[in-house]
Amino acid sequence: MSDPMHMKIRAQHRVAGGTLAYCEHDSLATGTRMRFSVFTPPGEGPFPMMIWLSGLTCTEDNFTTKAGAYLAAAESGLMIVAPDTSPRGPDLKGGDVADSSDYDLGQGAGFYVDATQSPWAPHFRMETYVTEDLLNVVRQEFPWNGDMPGLSGHSMGGHGALVLALRCPDLFRSVSAFAPIVNPSTCPWGEKAFSAYLGENRDVWKAHDACELIRSSGPGAYDDILIDQGLADQFLHGQLRPWLFDQACKEAGQKLTFRQHDGYDHSYFFMATFIADHIRWHAARLK
């Protein structure tokens, strides 16, 4: 197909009977080249799709190579798309700030929001990227059936999955998360990112905070939300605190399946253990 966003397949691999493609394309939202991976299951399609949002420091490659998701995706007939976590490049406006070595701000740490503050605003527009550009390029170039996709993610990406699903219930049919940042307005990672990207007005932050959103929106868009959390996660008490979302869901009347697992940490070993559950959970809602 022709591609107005100049998509290029950088590499392609056979896996689980399907095809894994590493892609890049021009993004109108970020004004940069963006990368993503897409797994297409065996068969002619068209297929339902799940989008995976990764966490801090990750690229499109972390989930793709570490999660072990594609056997279950092939069995479920599910496409999986995994975008990068931010725009990248030495020419990003913002100079040294955008190229900061801080792992939790800037490149690799887009937080799935549209920045409104200098120097981030011109390029760090990850909400628009995921909800518009990414969907458009996948629709044009791959055998997605065009129905509402599922949305999942880990840590910062779990935050992104919950928030984008709650902000855009007309775009997504199902949502799940591993070890998500559920209340970024009150944790160090979120406070740092939101101050930089959205400014110091904490009332603005509420529109990008899963706990605040579920309280304001209430139940209705999703029959259930699935969260898995490892109890040996080193970030559990200082950054993640998923029990806050559990409480907010109870207050709002939103069904939440909240599973807690002894001994599991924040790594992809945890996700690889339970990713098949999430894939089957989404597939049941997307077909």
C-alpha cells in the first residue's frame, strides 16, 4: 500500500507462524520519525489488534523481544502493535533538556501525554501519536480489522494504557496493565514528568491521572479492567501503589480484576509469566 507517512519496514522476522515487522514512519504529532513493531498472526486476516505501551527507558524492542507474547497472540489470532515510548533524535527542540540523561524525563519517557510546556511541546505529543498517527499507519499498512483495539502496558505504559482508555473510550474496547503508575499526580515519577510536560497547575494533571479519571468518569465504558502486580516490585510502594486505583474503582462502581502475585518484581520476567492471560483476556473482548 502507499503510505503518506512514509512507512518503512526496517526488519522482518517469522515467529509463531506469523510475521513480526519493525517499522518506522513520519509522525505528524511528534514531527519526527517514530518506530513501532507489529506482530501479524498466521492467516489472511483481517485481525483484531492490541496495542502495547512500554515503560520508562524502553523502546519498541523491549516488549517485542522479552515478553514472549507471540505464541499466545498467534493462537488467539491477535495483532500486537508496540510503539516506542517517545520521539527521539539529536535534533529535537529543547537542546540539552530533550537529550537529558535523566531516565525518567525526555527521550524514553514520554508518559503518553501531549506536552504543553517549553521545550517539550513541539515534539512530545505521545497521546496524539498513539490515538491518531499510530492507528492511522497500522490501518493503512497492516491487516487490522479496523475495530476498536485493546490497550495494555507496563509501568509508565500501564499508566498510559489506563489513562488513554479512560480518556478515549470511543477508541478502545478493552484495557489491562502490568504494574501501572496509577496516581502519577502524587508519585515522584509522575510529579517530575507532569511538571515538565504539563506545567505546575495540578488541576491540569488530574485529566491524565487514572485514579482521578475513574472517579470523574465512573463505570460504563469497560466491562472490566485487568491489572497484574508483583508484590516484590521494588517500585510498588514509592511509585505504583495500584491499591489506590482499586479503591477508586470501588468508589466509582467500575469492575476491576486486580491480581497480586507473591515474589514477582518489576521486570519482564513478571510480564512473560502472565502475558498470555492478558492476550486471551483482550482477545475475548475484541472478537
